[in-house]
Amino acid sequence: MAEPKKQLRRIAPSFVAFGPTGVSVRDRLKGLAPEDEKVLRLVGVHLGSLASRDLKARCADGLEHSAESWASRKRELTAVSSSRWAGSLTKATHDQWALARRGQAACLKSLEAGVRTIAHRLSLPIGEKGTKRAPGGYRSKSEWFHKTRRLRVLEGRLDRVRADRENGVVHVVRGGRKLLNTRHNLATAQLTESQWRERWETARWILAADGESGKRYGNETIRITPDGGVSIKLPAPLAEYANANHGRYVLGARVSFPHRGPEWADRVEANRAVAYRVHFDVGRGRWYVDASWSCPVTRTIPMETALAHGVIGVDTNAGHLAAWRLDPDGNPVGQPRRFSYDLSGSADHRDAQVRHALSRLLNWAKTCGVKAIAVEDLDFTADKTREKHGGKRRFRQLISGMPTGKLRSRLTSMADATGIAIIAVDPAYTSMWGAQHWQKPMAAPRRKTSRHDAASIAIGRRAQGHPIRRRTAPPRAHQSDVHGHRTAQAGRRALGREETRRSVSDRGQEPHARTERKQGTRATSAPKTVRDARSDRQWVQDSLLLTD
């Protein structure tokens, strides 16, 4: 009895991704005097203590938070700082509480998936094989026993997280839980207690202010003039350190924002809202200022307009981006490209590697004249749990190392500045069908086409609306040339696309020219076996036709 045919899931339609909703730029505060650094530290410590107090009050409110409690907290903070500082602190507190709630929901979802997977595998006989859609039983009695204990542990965690979720309880560490745990592993982190203490206190400082449209230079609390002058409105308890009118302190440093500086200057001169954040890098011993502002979502261009000049299909992998350019008819053009990145080391190093790879990709797209890049709409949230893949630790590390979320957000924001549209496609079966239909045909004597290169072709064709498979071969008896058939996909308006290809010996002659067989002088000299002249020719498969 034949096995039932596997049901393929429905492919979601491709769409043009929206542009970024905000901009953030950074510059270094150079030339600070010792007095400037002292004032910045005092302000950061004072506002950090107020932020800790406000966060504690917000967490105590839980789900019973209301506008009245928010106003009450803001009045208390205003008495020891200012009205604008109080507004920035309360807004930061609400953002942190909301982030903690989203993390709690993600943790709850992960625990539920783990409990469900373990319970399913425990219900199966030991050693039963699994499928692609569902895991099988455990391999031994020992593993089965240990998983029963782990199931009880996960169920206990699930009950606690679920109870906290229902009661509105969140667990937040100002300064970061990772840095807090480093205190117990100073030798491993190669830090002394004083060095850790400095990092811990710096991470808990707050020196950030939201912008206000219509106010002078877009921000009354932290003000930066178009020529780069920086001044800060000091909180009420620190007003004695002011060196300018109205309780302000003017720093000796100048900023210019090399990246998107003209855009920032236009907003400042028009008194449009700009938010600023001043922070200290302990490792480098440098002060920085970040400027950020929101921007309206740019209207996406139609799909046909984005694909008018072709597309670049990009296959995302753990250590590189595999890309191939396709013309408007879906034919691969030129050579495949690979943009590598290293995701080891610190977060700043990983982020720089991703930005460098995307910069090279966008520069190549501008050189080719392509106005669209197709990427997979990947999400491994449900596939990173160790319970789903069992002992496949390297596979879990592989998919965890793919920066899908960071890469997608970075690519969208960077492409918006270059005028290149980002098309998100469904990732279903792109690697499998790409390798099946494109890996072998695109190989050459001096070029080996990888599975990732073939997947990039599949991604680009799906974005264009073409089927991933190449042109289907006609029946054997209906082929115009016995030794092969046309597998290239020519454009609908290409002349001669349905005609028979000419052989090597007919190059430069008329398409229907025939080589006449040499006749003998006598009838008895005719050969005994009459052969068709076409059988003496050597027909070869021409290279794939590439249409513009």
C-alpha cells in the first residue's frame, strides 16, 4: 500500500516591508573638563536613584495601575528634580515594566512548549522514531527517567510564572541581571570588585530626556544647539553647580553627529522633538551622547515597481549571507555572492559584523542597479527549545546563532536610506526546492554552486511571483532536439524563444540550413543504409538564456 502523500503547508504571499519608525545617532563628548564629568556623574547618580524608587512603586501597583497613580508618582519626582525630568523618568519606568511583561509572556510560552513536548515524548514507547513534525520517544530508560524529573521542574516554573503573570508581578533588575550575576564570577570575568562596582553603578545611572516639539531646539532638558553646544537643566538639589542662567550647566564639549548630521540639524533648527541620552563607557573611559527621533512610516512602493529592475535573493545563514541577482524574468545573472560575518565576541562586535555585511550587500545592490532585496521572513522562536530537538545541541546552536531579528531590523533601516525596498517572503521549502531545481543546473566546471546559493535563487523567484522550479521538460517524443531540451526561462517578448536551437556546425548559417549528403556518381555507389544527416551532428546544450 502506497504511503499517503505529504501535505505541503500553504505559502504566504510576499510583501514589501515597512521602513523604520525612528532614527538614533551617536557622537562622542570630547574635551570634557574634570568639572564637567563631576556634574554629569552627580546628575546620573541622582536621577538613577529616583528611577529606582519610581520603578519600585510601579511594580508594586501591578495591574492596578491607573492615571491617578501615575500623576501622583510624577508629582513626587517633580519636587526633587523638575517637571520634564519627572516625565522622562516615569516614561522610562513604564517602558521597562512593559518590556518585562513581554519577556514574561515569552518565557511562559517557552515553558508551555517545553512541558507539552516532554509530555508527548514520555507518552511514546522507548526508542520509537519521530517524524519531521513530531519528535519520537526517548532513546533509553535512563533518559526517560531524567526527563520525568525535568518535567516536574518545568511544571513548577510554569506555575510560578503563570501566577506572576495573572497577578501582574514582574522581576526587573536595574543595571541588568547579567551584570548582577557577574558579581559572583569576578575571576571568570577578569574583573576586580572595584571594577565591577564601577560598571554596576554606571549601568544604573540615568541621563536621558524626551524631546518636545515647539520648544527651543526640540528639547528643554538636554539642549544641543546647531553648532554643537551642549547644556543640561540641572535637578533642583544640584542647582548650585549651574554655570548658566535658569539653572543650566553648559558643557565644554562639542558634538556634530557625523552620521545623519544634516537631518539632525534640520530638526533642531525647526524646533522639532529630539530625545537625548548621555552615558559613560567604563571600558573605554569615554562619554557619549545619543540623539533619537521618530519619523513617519514611509509608504511602501508597489511590488511591481520594486521588481522592475530585478531582485537580489538573500539566504540567511549562521555565518554568512548567500546572495544571487535575478533579472525581471527570474533568471540568475552573473556570479553568486557571499557576505560573511562573525557572531563571536561581545554584542558590539556582533552588531558591527552584521552592519558590515549588510553594508556590502547594499553597496552591491546599488552597483547592480537593483531596487529590491528579497529575504526570508524567519522566526525561530518556537524552534530554539532544547526539548523539541532533544540531543541535537549543535543544531540548536546553529539556529540560535542566526541573527534573524537583528538582521531584519538593521537591513530595513539601512535600506530605507538607500532607496532599496526589502521584500519578505515565506521561507517554506526554499532550501529544499532550491537545491532540487537549481543547484546542479547552475554548477560550472570552475564554480560549485552550494545549497545556500540555490536557496537564494528560490527566494528571489518567490518574491517575483515565479514558481521555484525551472521550466518543465516536454515529453521525450515531443522534444525538437533529441539530446536535450530548453530549460532556460526566456521572457515572453523574447524573439525566437520557441524556435529550435541550432547546432554548433550551423552557427553563422541560416536557421533551417541543411547539410546535403554527398551523392555518388553511379547508382551502385549509393550507401546500403540511408542515414539522416542530422544524426551525424553533435548537439550540445547551450548555456542558459539570460534576458534583460
